[in-house]
Amino acid sequence: MTEIPGRDPDVLTTAELATKLGLSPQTVRRMANAGQIPALKTGKDFRYSWEAVREVLRQPHHQPGEAADDPTHQPQPAEAPKKGAGYRAQRRARTGAHNTTD
């Protein structure tokens, strides 16, 4: 990726973030629209802070409808983790890996 002079290297376009996470741009946009990753709407597209996205994706996954900061929640050991696009993005963010294929 070539850097544009004067541009903050932490701020990424949808295509750049998708490349780093190994996801399609459409999946990244869906995650942003769903509030799964922090994003700033810029006209028709988004801009993302790489550090903010990595921080969010490093957090443990919470089930829909469950409070994210609920201290009484006990994880269910019998459940297998979901391995969708969000799971892969979280794994890559935790390990710092990017531009890899599964």
C-alpha cells in the first residue's frame, strides 16, 4: 500500500481495511453499518482507524442482545465459537496478521 503524503497512516478506506483483515469490502461495510467496528461515515463510504478497529476486534465476542459489560455473564463452554467473517477478522486483529488467506 502506498502512502499519500500528509495522510494519517492510521486512517484507512474500506478497501484498505478489507485488505488488512482479509475480508471483502462489502463485509467490512456491513460490519460498519451494524456497529460491529468503529467507522466514520464520509459521504457514501466510511473511514476507519486501524488501531480502533483492532481494539474492538480484540474484545471477546458477545451474543446478540447480551450486555457487553455484563459481569454476571458466564461463557458457555459447550458452544463452539462461530467462524464467520467477524471471527476471522477478530483472529487477525489479535495476532496482527493481515494479507493472509484461510
